[in-house]
Amino acid sequence: MDKIGPICRSVEDCALVFDMIHGSDNRDGTVKDLPFNWDPDSDIHSLKIGYVESSFAKAHPNDQATLKKLREMGLNLVSIQLPDYPVETMEFILSVEAAAAFDELTRSNQDDLLTRQTKDAWPNIFRRARMIPAVEYVQANRLRWQVMDKMAELMSDIDLYVAPSFDSLLLTNLTGHPCVVLPNGFEKTNSSDVVPTSISFIGQLYGEAKLMTAAKAYQDITGFHLNYPQP
């Protein structure tokens, strides 16, 4: 359920890396070999960009400022509703799949060698996942398919949507939709440290080109990625 992707200084750098890693390597039969034709200079005003109004109403001020900036850029923003499913209850799918991937580690007791052994650390997640009934796992994946179907229906009407970071993280882990996370400002913590905040752009399946075009346009006009920590 993890989405593999680069961590880079800019959207352009992400596009360069993605251009090298996307597509089939002839070892994973689930991967489709589709083109990635990215034109960073294409017209962003032709893009239809969704947002969940209720999410931004209660969001961080920096997220609200992002929505305002996108409107100032003259982009075509439309209010959308994400599929109304109990996404959080399907999170254990990730635990089961992770436990299966590391099954040998658990059964050989080498998981005891891992440093973190707290309640929510991976070794204990792997151990607990073996107790999840197979029937519940199958039922959760049936529900997951319904969510994927509804998301496909939603995304057929828009090119991408913008969301406060983490709001759509689990949802898009379940559905596989690509995401670009960008800095959108800064905030002070309780210890008076200044830390960056972020916003997420979520695109259509295999729609990374349009997604990166919109993300780059926002990045270029704001310039938050050009800020560096003070020495």
C-alpha cells in the first residue's frame, strides 16, 4: 500500500527521477508500462482541480492560504466530495501485507533483534497481524475495491485535487492514486522552532504528468522550496 517515489528539492527533480523509475522492469507483473509525457510549460488553466471544502474549513491556515493562492492563479477549482467509506477501518490491510512480507523475520524470531519493541512498533504489528482472521482481510479488500471504484468515478471528472497533507494519505494508499507533497509555509512549534508545513496534490491513476504540472506551477509562484534552514 506504500507509494514509491522520490524525495527531491523541486518538482522538476521529482520528474527527472520518476522518468527513470516509472514503468515495468519485467519482474513485477502488476506494473503497467505507460508513458510519462511531462510538459512543464503546458497550460495549467485547462486543468480541473478539485478540493474538499469541509477539509479546508478546519485546516491549518497555511492550507487555507494555498487554496487562496490557487484561486489567485486563476485555476479552475471545483468543490468535490470524497467517497464516504470507513477508510480507517481498512488500515489493517497494510499490517497484514507488511507482516506477510516480513513473515520469515517473525517466524525466525529475528524480529526480537529489532531495536524498537513498543506496542506500535513494526515487530509487534507483524506479530499481531498473524491473528487477523482471513475472512476479515478478504472482506476489507472487497470494501477496498468499492472505494477504488468510487475514486475512479470521481477522478474521471477532475484532473487532480488538492488536500491538506495526511487527509487523503490512507485513502490514496488504498486506491493507488499518485501524490505530490509540497511545502506551503512555516509554523512555530511549542519549543519555538520554525518547521515547514505541506500541502498535497493528488492526481488521476497514471496522471503524474498533469499532477506535476499543477504542482510545479504552485511551487514556482510561492517559492517555499527555496528556503533553507539557518546554520
